[in-house]
Amino acid sequence: MKKTLFALIFLICFGKIYSQTIQGTILNASTLQPIENVSILNLKTEVVAFSNAEGKFRLQTEGFPVILKITAIGFERERIVVNAVTDEIQVFLKNSTEVLSEVLIKSILIPIELRKIPASVSVISSEDLKRIDAVNLAQAFNNIPGVYVNQGALNTTKLNIRGIGARSQYSTNRIQAYFNGIPLSTAEGELTLDDIDPESLSRIEIIKGPASSIYGAGLGGVINLYAAEGEMDKTEAAGEVLFGSFGMLKKTISASHGTETTSLFANFSDLQTDGYRENGDYSRKSGLVHGSLKTAENNKLSFLANFTRLKAFIPSSINESDFRNNPSVAASNWAASQGFESYDKGLLGVSYDHQFSSSFTNTTSVYVSFRDAYEPRPFDILKEERISAGVRTKFNLSAELFDRPSKLSFGAEYYNEWYEIGTFENLYRDFQDQGSVLGERLSNNEQDRNYSNLFGQINLDLSDKWGLETGFNVNITKYNLTDLFIQDAVDQSGDYAFKTILSPRIATTFEVSNGKNIYASVSHGFSTPTVAETLTPDGQLNTDLQPETGINYEIGFKGNWLNNSLYTEVALYSIQIDDLLVAQRVAEDRYVGVNAGKTNHNGIELFAAYTKRLIPELIIKPYINASINFFEFEEFLDRESNFSGNKLPGVPASTVNVGLDLNIWNALNIYSNFFAVGEIPLNDANSAFSDNSTLLNLKAVYTIDLIEDLNLSFTAGINNLTDEKYAASVLPNAVGFGGAAPRFYYPGNPRNYFGGVGLNYQF
């Protein structure tokens, strides 16, 4: 009896010392409400517990300290250290961007949840960026309904939003873009996103359709990129090496630090690839530093610095015969001249958020950027220098209007750009097998372009369910051209200005039931001509060229279903474009702009995303987005040809994107994506079309904890699994000169593979 009693006492003591219980409650950091079905993993024993409907959990452990890994659908992951038994611990989880309807959109004048915005706004979260292969940021944009990416190479990317920008020849235009509030688009509206590193981003917000009432010129829409930040109470260092087909090698290192008052993030990457096609070598080095500091008065000072050095050879477009029979070949003239583009590019910005009171705030940003470029092409050698600087200030005021809550935002933006462009003869034909050789100067022009925006917006809650939003923007764009080349006896120097443009917007939203909103909006937008479009065939400046203008009519629905597990969006829109800027071919690889007509952009966009934990060890996230496009010329006379009623070239009739993400054991993530693209008209006459195409991509990432604060990740993936032969980009209205066939096609990569290994250490 004594022995039995002694054994019982021993087991009780042993159990108390070596098998102890941690108990606690999981709460939503925003609402303080309990969260059910949260996974709490003891990294020491690998035992998992789940919270109940009251957010409570109990977990056995053996000894202390203990590290708990806490994950829940729609919330950011947390790792906490428990040093001893306490009565009960409380864990507060922050909402993540996975709950799309509740994401606070920062790129609009008055931040508001995605579901309540009376406009088409899409978000690419940091989780979404993990679906792509970390080499090609542009891939992520094809997951957005209404956005289509033409990508001839890593450095030849053209985005169009709702068909606007589809007829661009070589670059993205008619779309504004900002990186933490710093303009990425040039003063003439051209945009390069190719050299932004995915690992340096926390999220991307895309406003689709005319958004001039917020950002001025940007007929197609606005893309806002936000840099990664240091997470609070965390210090991390990470490194990754990726390798793949066609000699791809990417090395990335990053570090971050965060406290309640400071945040710091730094990233550097080095990407090299030989490319699938001839004359396709690519080399890019980029670095980013982003930080912020909060004061005792809750004001905040932020800064961003980004630098890129690029040298990318250009295989250019090819004709249909080569596309079908020898797609890896480069265009003969680009191969002979060994054409490429190279540049050093950087931007620096500082922003200050000041709270005058709890209801009145101001954000002011100042920024400067530069680009020094050299591009040998078969027809000439281009040298460019660009320096830009600007300031943007915005005031936000919360008040009551007509005894209802309202928010007012107003401010101004000024942007100035100095741009020098010169062309030289390319003597590659005189120096066989040596590539491009600099010859005599052909032109030398300097342009100073600036624009000013005045903007305002008011949001009024007409009732608890009904909201009204209205705003405006006034834009003034001027430029000064100085012709520094006197040998041609033609002086194009002068001061020029486009007409002052007022862009109003009005929209309304109504909550038809809990978590479900319908909206309607009417907005105006415009885009100014580029430098190349303002030049006539004989090199003179066309002062009669006017900006494109358009009006967007839109209705839509945004809503949650199945206890917020399913989020859906539907948008129907109609955009009428006047003074359409048309690129007319005048020689091989040369074109000029004219205002030639009107276009109608009518379309339907669908999006749905579902998240479900099937079993404790498995979370599934299927999604689908689709676009059905009816884009056509309403009126279009091009010289003697009448293309009225024809389909708009350069954009597919439809796109469908279906994906499935799997999370297994909170350690293995599998991403699968199927992308279907309809036929694309290749010219204004609609006499040629590209074929339908489908792409299937797979990626897997497995992460293991080596020790308490060090984890190791393995990445593997396949792009174009079915080895589809497809056009990754097309050149609208390509013309064959000298009896040659037109070069419409940029072939996409065949089946290709990538893999990598990464380390992450938390201090």
C-alpha cells in the first residue's frame, strides 16, 4: 500500500514537472473577438492543438521554454515563446490580406475596406506573389481579371488594363504606377515594371479603369506597389538561391527589423539568365532599402531607396513561319546588331505622416528618380538620360456632414522631368560579327515636362448601408523642347502645353445584406501622348496632337459567402475613348502618333476565391478569375482605310485563370495554375489572329525548422507543363518591309524548370 501510494505521488509530481499544460485564448487583434479553429503547434514536441468557439485551447508540453507556432486562415502567422506556466495566455492575431473583403486599400484617397469601395480594385498580396517563380513579377498580374500581360522577354513587358494600352508597340503606357507613392511611370506615361524584384514587395493594389480623379493621367488605371516592411518584434535574415532552365540563376539576400516604433527592410538580388531565344542574355542587379520611424505623437517618417542595373539583349519579334518552326531564333537584324538595352535606374523618396488631431491628418512625400540608358538597335543607337523630381501632399479630414459621418480628402501633386534623348548611326553592317558600333549623331533633343494635379474627394455615409463618393482632379501638363542638333537645319525648340483637363468621378455603394455590396460609378480619365508619338514622319513636332480621353461606366457586386470562406466579385463596365492615339508605321520599327478615332471597351470581369480547412493538416484555396472582352473601334479612319467596327488588336477576346493552392502540415505549399487565353487580333484590319493558348504552371515550397529560430526551405516548379507553343506577346500592326513577312510574334518559353533552397533566421 505504501509503495502504491508513493508511486502515485511520484507520478503526480513527475507529470506536473515534465508534462505540463499551456492554456490560453486566441483573439482577433482588431475586434478582440475569439477566433475558432486556430492551429497551435508546439515546435518542441510537434503536438498540435486547436482553439474552440470561445478561442480557448489547451496544449501539453514537457519543460520550458516552449515556442508555439500559431496559424489561422485569414490571419498573420505568429511565433510566441512561453517561458513558464501561467494561468492563461492571450494571443492577438492580426488580419492578413487573405481576407480580401476586409483588406484596407491604401492607394485610394480615403482608405477603406475592399468590399466597400465603389470601384474595381484588386490586390496582389505577399502570399499571391509566392505563386510565381520569383523571377518574373509580370506573371502575378495575369491573376487579376481585366489585366493582360504581353511579355516578349523579361525586359519586354506590356500590360494593358481593360484593353487600354493594348496597341502599344514595345512598352506599357496609358497606366500610372507608383512605388510607395513615388511615380514609376515617366512624365509621358510610359512604365517599366520588369526590374522590380518580387521579394521586395509586400503587396500590389490595382485600380482598373480611369482613375484620373486620384492620380491624374492614367486612362487604363493605376498600379500601386508597396515595399516589404520589418515585422513588429522580429529581426530576420534570409537568403535564397534559385536556378532553372536556360541558365537561370538568382541569388537573393534580405534582412528586416521591427519594433513598435521602427521598421527596416533591405533586399538585394542578382539575376542572370541566357534566355530561351538567341540574343536573349539577361543580367539584373537590384537593391532596396525601406524604413519608417514613429514618433511619440504617432507621426511617422518613412523612406524608400531602390536601385537597378540592367543589361538585357533583345531577340525582338519574329514572323509566323519562324514562330511555328524555329521559335528560339532572334529577328535577323537584332541578332546581327546584337541589340540590347542597358541602364542604371534609381529612385529615392521620403514621406511624413502628421496627425494634427485624431480627425485631421496630412501625408507629404518628396521624391527623385533617375535613369541613364543606352540601347543599340538595328536602325540606330539610342542614348537617354532622365531625372525626375516631385512632391505630393494629401490632407484627410473626418467630420459630420448633414448629421452623417463623412470623410474629406484633398491635396496637390507636382512632378517635373528633365529628359535628354539622342540617336546615333549604328554601323553594325560595316563591322560584321562585332555587333553594334556607334556612328555619327542623328539627333539630340532635350525635353522638360511637368504636370500639376489638384484633387479632392468626399465620402458621405447617407445611411448605415448606403455610401456616396465623389471627387475630381484638375491636370495641367506642359513641356519644353530644346533641339540641340543643328546639323539638320531644323529647330523644333519651343514651349508647348496640353489643354487643362478636369476629371470628375461619382460613385455609390449599397450593402444589400451583411458582407455583400453592390456599387455603381462614372469616372473620367485621360492620357497624354509620348515623345515618340508627338513626332511627325519628317521629325517635326505635332503640336495638334491631343490627349486621349475616356469615360468609364461601371456596376458591380462584391460579397462574402459561406461564413466568409468564399469571396466573389462581378464587374460590368463600358469605357468610351475619344481622340484615340494611333501608332502608324512609317518605317521598320518606327511609328508616329495621330488622333484617329474612338473605341468602345465593354467587358465583364469575374473573380472568386475560397479558403477551407478540410482537415487539421490541410487547407485548400481554389480561385478563379475570368474576363470577357468586347473591345472594338467605334470610329477609326487610318489614311484610306476604315476600320470602324473591327476588334481592338493586341488583347484577347477572353481570359480564364484557375488555380488551386494547398497548405499541408503548415509546412508544404503547392501552387497550381491554369491560364487560358483566347485569340488575339494582330492588326487593325482583323486580317490575322493569334491562336488560342493554355498554360499550366506548378510550384511547391517545403519549409522545415532546423532549430528553434532557423528554417530551411526547398522550392521546385515547372512552367508550361504541357509544353504549349504560344505567343507570349504580339506586336500589333507589324508591317513587313522589303517583301519580308510581318513580325507579329514573341514566342513564349517551352516547358522549363526551376528550383532553389533558402534559409531564414529569426533573432
